[in-house]
Amino acid sequence: MAVWPSIQEPVHPLQESIFKRQIRSEFESGHVLSRAGSTVSKRTFSPRWTFMPEADFQTLSTFFEANIGLTFTWTHPVTLEVITVRFSEDKIESSIKLNGYRELTVGLEEAPS
């Protein structure tokens, strides 16, 4: 399994969410019945860089192209937990901030180990 490349750490705050599906049934009386729709939850992460050096961007681009649709390990920059993830989007968009630096956010979603 591939490992996230050695590039500059993302900036804070790191956007993170936990998703666990639920099934809800609403009735005319206003009552709601609900239950968990799955047994596991899934986390998503959005690491962001405001001034990523162009060399790191090229490294990330190469990694993205080689691993889109596959799982890889990523180390959470705060907890240092090693998590199996995949890219959650089919593209990486960036803005050139200054000559040699880019701003970008990458979507990652937790995958079963």
C-alpha cells in the first residue's frame, strides 16, 4: 500500500468530519423514528495549504495521479494516527499565490483497513 508523500505539513485548522448514516422515517403526526443505517462511521479530512512550494505540489500531483481510486496510508498531522484513506475527489484544484507557491485543499476519506 502506498504512503502519503513527504511534503510540507498542512496549515491549521484541519477540517475533519465524522459521518455515520442513519435511516429516518417521518410521520404526519410529526413523530420521527430513526436508527443507525450502518455499523461503522467514516471520517473525512480536508488538509489545506496556503503556501505550498511548487516542488511539493509536483510531488503531490504525481502521487495523486498514481493513486487515484486506490487506498493509501496518511498520518494525521495532529494525532499522528496512521489512517487508511483514499482521495474523495477526482481532481486537485490549486491557485498560484506567488511565483513558486500554491494554495490548495485535498479531500481525503477514511477507507476500511
